[in-house]
Amino acid sequence: MRRWDERDAGRETRDERQALSAQHSSLVSRLPSLVPHPTGTELLDDACADDAQVRESLRNIARANRWFGGARAVHWAVTRLLRDAPAAAPLVLLDVGAGAGDLGRAAALAARARGVKLEVICLDRHRVAAGLAHAAGYAAIAADAGALPLADRSVDILLLSQLVHHFDIPSAELLLRESARVARRGVIVADLQPSWLAAALFRPAARALGFDRITIHDGLTSLRRAYSRADLAMLMQRAGLSSHVTRHPGWRLVALARLS
């Protein structure tokens, strides 16, 4: 499938693209260990972005997860990973780049359906995100994903949803290695699949749902940044994670690596 270009969507004006790109470029601050993907910039690339904008964007991303397949992909992955887990076994899931904590909820619901109690810890470098996750009832940590402040094998499941595409290949590999270090049972990577059709459909759907302009811009940028199925499989392999990458509705990819 050919690489998507913003012109395919046909609705974003040149002036709008330039204005938003300039706005985002002025916000970007890089982590010491993780380098952003070289294609475009997004609001959440910046740990010091405006609180109100981050809050609005995270709430719209949670709605996008509900309507466009993100929550279903995580539910599927957790259900599959817990297929052989003893009923009522208490487990811990660390959601890295958790945003508002909505996907932690999807994971907990999937575990509950299998009779497994899942404690969710949300980690995000944005203090607004950590605050929203805490308000949703989850333990929350404000920290950088490149150096997780947890001991080796200290959680059962580590979830990376729509986070890997934010980073270049070496940084994505580092992030996956950190995930494998911290997790005992498995690592779940749920992300977008690059698609010109998804990009063309996203804008009118997002507008119909009342998404703000920055979230729409960032959604399109995410699709441009997204790693292909083959590239995601390569990243997992280079990080020492044995997995099979599967496609899911809503142009989603899921890589599930069992560690024990």
C-alpha cells in the first residue's frame, strides 16, 4: 500500500498545515533518551504543552479510542494474554503513555470478564494526563517512558497504546526494551496502521464528533508517522520481543509478546 500523504485527505489547507506545524514545532521538547519521529509534530510530543490544550486533546483521544477501535484492540490483546491466567489471580498492568486512563479501563474490563483482578497503573510524562488518570480512579505516575521508574519484572503486563509511533526507530526500540525489562507476563503494543483511506475518513468523522482542530491535525500526523505491520514486527524483534503483529478494525495493529 502506498504511503499516505496529507494531500490525499483533500481538506487541510496549506495555510492551516503551516500554522499548525509552526505552533507544534515551537512546543516540542525532546526527552534525554527518546527522540520524536521525524515526520511532523504533535501536541503531546511536548511535555510542557498548554494544560488546557492537552486536557481537551486527551479527552478527544479517549473518544476516538472508543469510536475508532483503540479500546477494542486493547480489550482483545488483554483477553488473549490472560487466556491461561488463573481465575481471580491479582495482576498489575502498567499503561505507559496512558493519557486520560481510558485504555486502562478497557484492559481492566477485559480482565474482569475472565475473572482476573487487574490493578492498573497509569504513567505519562504530562502532569495533566496523570491528573486525569488519577481522577478516573487509577494510580498515576508522572515520568518519562525512556527510563521507567520501576524495577525489573515489577509489573505483570505493560501496555503501549498509540505511543510507539511518536518516536524514531532507535527510540522506539529503546522504549520496547524498557518495556520488556519491567514486564513479567507480557508486553502489548497497540498502534495505528498507516492508511490513506483511514486519513481520508478521519477528518469528517472527527469533525462530526466535535474534535478540536489540534486533535484532528495530530490524528492525521499520527497516521503519517505510524509504523507498518512489517516495521512494527521488526522493532519488536530488535527489542528482543517475540510477537505476531495482527490487524484489527479501525486500522489498528496489535503486537503481543508473551514473556512467561
